[in-house]
Amino acid sequence: MNRYCLTLDLVDDLELIKQYEEMHQEVWPEIKSSITTAGIEAMEIYRYGNRLFMIMEVNATFSFEKKGAMDAANEKVQEWEQLMWKYQQAVPGAKPGEKWMMMNKIFELRA
């Protein structure tokens, strides 16, 4: 199983951040299905201020290219993503239209 860590910023507005968190308490079933169908077996999102951090654990069937193609063909995912842009903003260094940016692992400790 592979693990990926990604980051994204939210618009720095307390009311929008509250709404974003509320939306993630009841993620649409179609979105959850699109995540698991793509081979993502576990996903967590953490927030500090307006910075988000996502951890994804994926199986051997997962690829970012496959997930992107599946999402592009799924009207409900496109609707969700469009809605999320109300709350999200790209991190510094992201290209126009890029959302979640891959983070590089710089340290690991195993007991």
C-alpha cells in the first residue's frame, strides 16, 4: 500500500472555513464512492488555520491519472469540485487550476 500526502489552502475566512468543515461532515455519497472506486482505501484531512493536509493510503490499482480521468467523467464529482473552489485556494507555487499539491517526505522514523 502506498501513502500520499497533499496540501491545499482554504480561503482565509472563518465563516467559509466553518462551512467547509460542515460540508466534510456529510460528504456526498457519490464523492465517497468515487474515492474508494479509484483505489483509495483510507483518507484523512487535517486543518491548521487555513492550511489543509491530506493523507491518502491507496492500493495497487490507484493512479493519479486514473483518478483524474474518472473524476473528469463524473458529473457529481465535477459539481463537488466546483463547489469546493468557493472555499479553497491554491498554495503558493501551484499552477492555475491546481488544487491539492503533493508533499515530499523529508523524514521517517520507524521503531
